[in-house]
Amino acid sequence: MRSTEILIKNKTGLHARPASEFVKAAGRFKSAITIEFKDKKINAKSIVHVLSAGISAGSTIVLTAEGEDEQEAIETLTDVIDKFEE
Amino acid sequence: MKNMKIGVACSPGLAVEKAYILREPEIPADLGSIQPDQVEQELGKLNGALEKSIGQIEDIYRKALQTAGTEEAKIFEAHRMILEDPIFREGMENAIKDCLLTAGHAIAKTAEEQAAVFESIDDAYLRERAADIRDIGNRLLYNALGIEIKDVSSLNESVILVAHDITPSLMATIDREHVKGILAEVGGATAHTAILARNMEIPAVLGASGILSMIKDGETLILDGGKGEVEINPDEAKIAQAYEKIEKTARIKKELRLIKDIESRTKDGRRIELAANIGVPSDTGKVLEYGADGIGLFRTEFLYMDRICAPCEEEQFEAYKKVLRDLDGKPVIIRTLDVGGDKEIPCLNMEREDNPFLGYRAIRICLDDTELFKTQLRAILRASVYGNELIMFPMISNVEEVVKAKKIMEEAKAELERKGQEYAPDVKVGIMVEIPSTAVAADLFVDHVDFFSIGTNDLTQYILAVDRGNTRVSHLYNCFHPALIRLLKNVVEASESRKGVFTGMCGEMAGNPLATLLLVGLGFTELSMSPGSILKVKKIITSVDTAYAKRVAEHVLGLASAEEIEAYLKGELKALGLDYLLEL
């Protein structure tokens, strides 16, 4: 299992287009991927879950992946979030 | 039955076909429960419904890419993501396993619950997604219950599509070859469906309330999209007449095609540029297809709609660059952001206003939010090196606004220079003339601008104090009102007093063949319209000389009412043998 803490810096947060890009990217991995945010565990492969969580700019999330491609998943998804910054 | 004025004329043209009624399927009120030993069977049904729905959405997505463009197709990408959502699926499976519901019941319950969650959050974006989830829920439910979803993307025979509501997404995927007309109980001329219908050149009548109770599936209809009329079960003579008219129209359209590559000049050689109005970058195909001389109005609002944060410079730059490149050196007038309190633009956090058309909109917002404005200006300026670009500011009501807007543009240029980014140094700057104060005092602006473009839709409603969306006063709205024509004359004369300054028009009047003689006579040198009107207007321009057009304009200026003016112009076109263009 691998985990990392990420600060959401882009203006939109994990919402709208960024959210769907993130979920699409997460869906490509075999590992189970979760986001911990405000004591909630969110399935990172679920667009409805991620959208209803309301992860806004300035939030800190913990991204966790568990499975055969966990290392790659964490790296890729961290990258996806970093690229949101405009 | 006699001809009925039944709804709103949304897309011109005539159609005679059988009605194809698209009814929303009836769902049993009680979707039922199951015994524990039926769980596996219902899970199987759910799985089947999901697979079938994903297949359908993929087909629709591909179709939408072709018929409606990439932006329209995106809605179906979102639908697919919801169908593949693990939480959504888990919710439905649990409803079957734990609550012992039928697959259909589980789908309906889960979709409604999820839609309600999104709706309860105060967020415009999520509210729209709630509608997506209901849409998807319905599709799944129909598939689970084995109800055939009427698919109008490929039909075997020509029809007129009749429904309570024809959503933009349904419209985007219709069979363009076989759907000859659109008739719906809801909607109006500005509805997205109406815009799509006009783009696809399919006659449409919307807002025809109660129509479903009057028409049976398979009955023959004559639909007149230009008049908002429909005739049910017409007699043979009427049908023959309508067919004849349709054929004549097709023949004229074919003839008009022949002048596509002919330059738009009067007989004595006066050049009148005929440009197109566009709303999204993918519209350029249509612009070139009709032989437009350029783009006289590129609305940039689309970039700001349906999203949470304003578009970044890079995204805007790419959109503008594409249009300039496609137009390959022909002029492109880009209008800076024009939104107001009548449209919901989540990323701009605009408040609802009692009087949005007299409120906080367009340049008034941009001059306050200079960062928003400068981001757009930098993107527009950077795109300028890819073609012949002009910039236009909307909703200008006094000279100070132009001075301020140009000052902010200079700041944007300085920022680009600091970053070493290129822009064309000689980009022309103009303003929309749509507020009466600017039209009356046009002479005060000529030292500050390179061109005027008259927005007749707003100018007419402002000078006549008529909200044309208000059916009780909309009959007073008429762009041939003598007061409006005097304003047009005033603006053109102001621009003619300064060398190098020109006046164009980008309102609906520019594409109305009834106005062409008058506008040429008044001295307009550029007319911008929806691409489908270009050839009609060109036909008139190439058939007359300037001296005649001037006499027409002078005569019009002596008439006292819009009715007299319209009747006179119709008479002139008839004398020229060109009045058939009014019926297209």
C-alpha cells in the first residue's frame, strides 16, 4: 500500500473538468485507489463520489493506492493533480 | 384540418412527411420487489442493462462527433463515466441484494437518490449533472424493462419528428437524412435545440403546446418552420402544392450555390463584404462552405459557459488560433466577453438582476474585473499572428469605456512583450453599436475606433423599449422602424467622415434579404450573418448598382412606418424578380 498527501492548489479544486480527468486517470489502474478527505474515504474511480465530496482549492487530501500497480498509480495521479494548476 | 399557427417559428423551411411520434415510455408506478432466490437473476438484468446502455452511449457519442461537433459530444462522455461508475453500480446492486428490489426498481431508486444528492449541493455544475444522472437512469431503466428506446439516429424513411421535448442531445444525434422537420411542445427560438436545427437546416416549430394530443403516429403533416404552422392530414392538392414549393426551394438553393465563389460586388463594382457570425470554433466549416468573406462576429461566450472557473489564457488562445488558421487570412472579428445576468455562467458568479439587459454585463464586467479581461485580451492578441484579426468590444455606451478598454489592452500587450510573446502590432479595434447613446453620438467615437459593427437585435429593443421575448409587446419589435433606420444612417455617416473607419452590421437584420437594398444604399461595407443567409444576400447585391440602392435608401428615409417601409422594400425586390429569396 502506498500513500501520499497532496495539496489541491488549482482554483477549481477537484471538481468539474479536473474531477473527471482525475477519475478517468484513476480508472486506468488495477489498484484500489482512495482519497481521504475530511475523515471521509472516497473511491477515486467514482465520478459521483468525487464530485459530491466537494474538494475545493486549498484542501489537503491523502491519496492511497493498493494493488500491483500502486506505485505507478500514485505517481501518475499526483502528476495529474499538479498539472491542474494554471 | 386547416392550417394552424401552432408554435414558435424556430428554423425556416417546409416539410411534408409522416409524423413520427417520440413518446416518453410509460413506466409502471410500482416497479416491484423480489424473493431472495431471485437476486441473481435481477443482478444479471442490471448487468445486461448497463452493458446495453454503454453500447448505446458509445454509438451516440460517435454520431454526435460527426453531426454536432466535439463540444456537443462531450455530454455523452460524461454519461459514459456515470454508467461505469463503481459507486453508482454498487448502489444499484445493494438495492437488489439488501432491499430485495427488482433491477428496474433498484435503478430508479439509486438514480433518483444520487440526483437528489447533487441537487442538494448549491452548485450550478452539480445541478446539471443531476439532470445527466436522471437521463442515464431512464436509459438504464428502459433497457432493464426491455422497453425499446426510440432511436432517431438512423431511420428507414423520411419523417417529421414530433415529441413533447426534443432535447439538444437528442437533436445532436438525429438522422439528418431522414428527419425533415421538428415539432415539439416545449422550447422557443433561442433554445439550444432551435439553434442546432438552424445549423442543420432542418425546419422546426417549437413551443407547440398540446400538439401530441392532436397528432397520431403516421399521420401526414405539412410543417412550415418559417411561419410556425402545421397542417394535419392535408388534402392531396395541398400536399402537391407543398411538394412543389419544396422542390422550388431546393432548385433555388442549388442555383444560389453557383454564386458561392463569385465576389460580392454591386454591378458597378462596390465591394460589400459578406461575413458570418459564429459561436464556437467548429462552426468554421459552415462558414467556408457558404463562401463567406470572413467572420464578422465570433462570440466568445461559449468558452465561459458550463464550467466552474474562467478559461485560462492557453485554452482561449487555442480556440482563437484555430478559427484564424481555418479562415486563412480572411478577416475575423473577435468580440470580447458579452454576458449578463440573463445567462447563468457559474464561473463568473453573476447575480440575478431585475433588469439584466440594462444591468451588469459585457464590457461593464470586463472593465471591473481587469484580470478576467486581460487574460482574454492576451489570448486574442497572441492569436493575432495567425491571420487577419480584429477585436471588438460589446455594450459600449460612452467614449470613456473605449478609452479604458484600449488602455487595458495596451497593458496586456506590455505583459506579452515582457514575456517575449508575439502579437500583430496593427490589430484593428472596433466597437459594437447596440446602445442608442453610441449610435446617436457615433461621431464622438470615430477618433477612437477603426470600425463600428451594429448589433441590430439589441439596438432595436433598446431604442423601441421592447423586450422581444415578451409576447405581449413583441409585435412592437421591428428593425424597420424609421427611428432605427435613422440611427443606422447616422452611424454610417460618422464612419464615412473618417478615412479608414468602416461600418458593418452583425445583427439579424444583416442576413434579412428584405433589408439588403436599404443597407447597401445606406453605405454599409460589411454585413455579417448566419452562414446560411450569405448567398441570398449576395444574390441581391450582385444584381443591383449602388445608385439604385441609394435611391431606395432615400425613399425609405421618407416613409413614416415600419409597415410602409417593409411593403416598399418587398415591392422593389419583386420588381427585380428577387422576391422569391424572402421565402427561403
